[in-house]
Amino acid sequence: MSLSPARKKKVVVFISGGGSNMLSLAKAAAEPDFPAEIIAVISDKAEAGGLAKAAALGIATASFVRKDFQSKEEHEAAILAELDRLQPDIICLAGYMRLLSAAFINRHAGRILNIHPSLLPLFPGLYTHQRALEAGMKLAGCTVHFVTEGMDDGPIIAQAAVPILAGDTPETLAARVLTVEHKTYPLALRLVSEGKVTMHDGRAVSHGVCDASGALISPTI
């Protein structure tokens, strides 16, 4: 049975760029049985390409440009005021390139999700694909996690892996990982929206979630 809109979790997505992961969430949320709806997209860049894409889908948008505020605190206060107005159940960071303060995170503890293009805890931060190649990794992937005060170290909700192929560059690897990001983020949002994964005492706790079967092994003989 489909969930009525009133019962769906309200989600605000934060972006800084083109918003491809935001679009994957919006596409999933357009399905009648998806347990969440995207009510707004917020960016720290007025020129972020994802804002126009969201608006074209009828999603409300807003931008809060850092240079328009005297301090990080004022910048975040303006965003928090907008969130107070919107009253989201969940915040999804999707290529949002600013670190949130502890005060911001604590206001929405356990309700902020982020997607990172590596198999955390490996390669937090930037240049993940280049670092994976330099380390001689055979697998790469993405991670959706709850946001905590440390960078890219919150409890893990879901992960997906892809092989690293001979001749890969950071760009080709990034493109391969992005394809699974677009599948993994909607899955993670569904799990959290349905209460099947929650954060408790600094850990992600699963409730009736099926584990993956099989294995991805690279290279093969």
C-alpha cells in the first residue's frame, strides 16, 4: 500500500553543485510507495546547477552564500532558521562542500545523512579516487552515513562497491562510483525513513534489514 503524503518523511537536500545525487533522491521520492518526499533543496552557491534542476521538478529552493554573512555562525544561523520554517524530518547532504558545525549537527542529531565517494573509513575527505588508485585498491565504492562532528566518520548506513579496473583514472573511477551512489543514497534514505536504520549511542542500528549476499571480488581469474 502506498504511503499518503502526510505520512511521508519530509526531506531537505543540501547541495553545492550539479545535484546528481539530489536528482536520484528526487526520482526515488516521486515513486508512490517511497516513504519520503523532497520538500526543499538548499545550496551555499547561488549558481549551483542543481537549484535549477530542483526548481524544474517543482521543488522549493534557497541559497545561502557564505560571503553574504559576516561569520560561519551567522551563515549557519540563517540556514537553521530556514530549517525551523521547513521542519524537515531528515536532511540529506548531497555534494554539500561545507563542514557543518557541532552546534548545527547537534540541532538535528541522528537526522542528517551524507554520501561520500569511498568505502569509509578509508579515504575520508577529498581526492578519494586518486588516493584509492595510489593505494593500489582493487575495490572502490560509496558510503552513506549519519553525520557527526568528525569529518566523514559517522555511523555507516549503507555501502556499495565497484571494481577498480586496469587503466582507471580518477575520472573513470569517479564515474563508475557515481552510478552506485545514485542507487545507494535512495536506499539509505528509504531505510532511515522507514525506521529500519537508526542512530543510537553513536552507532547505526539495523531493524529487520537483510544483509547482502554474495561477494564482489577483484581481480578475477
